[in-house]
Amino acid sequence: MTATVDYYFSIISTWAYLGHDAFVAMARRHGVAIRYRPVALSTVFPESGGLPLAKRHPLRQSYRNFEMQRWRARRGLPLELKPAFFPLDPTLADCAALALADRPDICGRFASTAMRGVWTNQNLADEATIRAHVAAAGADPAATLAAAKSQAVKDAYAANARDALAAGVFGSPTYVRDGELFWGQDRLDFLEEAIASGRPGYRA
């Protein structure tokens, strides 16, 4: 049986962006299936004690900038510390990813370039921008955006948030393997070790 990792993330998430390509590459190396679960952080945070960036203490905001620069260098990815269109409402972009989730390779490509777009001064709340990333990923923009706006996908997006909270997820990215949570792209080494060893997931 193919191992599966539930991947809870939002297109707007800095840390999901920094870890996305590394996570996808790792999953491919180990033959792991990714279940893409875009999630509304605006729902998850209030229910789990988290705060949006603007409401965090200035000391925490300042330290985040150190970490962003360190991980930008480590991953070799472009990343503006204060991008032109951040924060933004990621709902449509997240729902576009969800509309593509049944085609994981395409969803992964879309998420990769869309997240990069947020951190290279693109407006990922803008429908035309989202369409361009859908097309670049190899999917039909009109069909994908129509699905993203559908009630079925909106309901699935809300369900992802409920499932995330039920699983213990409180931030993005969170990778869930065999019931064990790995929060943050800086935990990818631990996730890979667990996958490679084949051990059962730890329990809280």
C-alpha cells in the first residue's frame, strides 16, 4: 500500500512556500502520495489559539524576519520580506488548489508557483493571476476557477478546516503521516526519517 501524507497548507503561508518544493521532492523520492488539503488559516487560528501576523507581538514579528532570511538562503528561493500584496485573502487561490487536488502533480505545480507569486509581489487574490498559475500548472483555467467558486469546493474547504482541527493542526504547513503531526517545513527531516523507517506514527 502506498503511504500517504495529508498536507495542510495555505497559498499565503510563508513557511508552506519555503518547504513546498522540498516536501514534494521528498515525497517523490520515497513514493509517498500527497493528499493536498488547502485550509483557511482564518478559521484554524481562532480555534487553536493562533494569531494572524499583524496581531503578533512586535518581537515575534521581528524574529520572523530573521527566520525568513535564513530559510530563503537555505532553500535558494526568491522571497520579499514585505511583498506588495501581503497580507491578502487566499480563499480563491486555496480553493483553486482544492479544485486541482484530485490531480496531485498538477496541484503541486500550481501550489509551487502560486506560493512563489505571493512572495515575489504578485496579487494572488486576483483572479487573472490565479488563472495564469493554473494554466502554467497544466490545467484549464476556466474550468478550475469555476470549480473553485462552486459550493462543493467551498464546502470541501470548510471541511478541510474542520478536519485539520480534529487532527490537531494549528498552522501551515502541517504534514500528517499515520496520525502523527509534523508542523512547519523545518520538520521535514523528521518526516522523511519517519517515512524511510516505516515506523508507526507517534501519538500525542
